[in-house]
Amino acid sequence: QVQVVESGGGLVQPGGSLTLSCTASTSPFSIYNMGWYRQGPGKQRESVATVTFAGSTNYADSVKGRFTISRANANNTVILQMNSLKPEDTAVYYCNARRSIAGVMNDYWGQGTQVTVSS
């Protein structure tokens, strides 16, 4: 049973920073593409940032230059560093581990962590 666990959410003022951490029990962790997604109030879930098994990153336009995704394969961890936070970043943030096996996509999700940006 694969487990994906997020941590690090909370309440922060506009302009502040937060670091989200995700640990996945996928084995081996290094061959999984990892990503952070978010779902704001009344909105659909959207991709925030992803990092492939090879280390290539991709960001939503709304977070480019403010968020940084990184992975530490030795610790089965992916980090989302969020700076210059805005109220519109308020959402539940989900970590995802993804791998295609024989043409079938295997997706594993965490339970989510709440991020609230408010003064």
C-alpha cells in the first residue's frame, strides 16, 4: 500500500512564505514523477508544480518565480517552497506520485494540507 503524506500547511500573511513537504512510500521513489496540485474554494484541482524522475520541473504560470519544487530521492521527499504568497494561493495542496507502467498510469495522492493566505 503506497502512502503519500503532506505536511507544512498553515496560515500565513500575504507576502509570506511556507514550505510544504511530501513523503511517498513508492519504491523506488526515484522513478516516480512527483507533483503538487491545489484546489481552492469552489475551484477545480489544478497543477501547481511538477518534477519528473529526471529532475525536469514545470510550473503553473500563476506561481512562476514564486514557488520552487525540488526532490530528495534519498529521503523519498518532494518539497514545495512558496514565497511571496497571495490570498489567491489559498487552497488545499495535494502531493501526487505518478508512474506509467505498461501504458497504465499509476497515481497516488495524499490527503492534502490546507494553506491559507490572509491578513
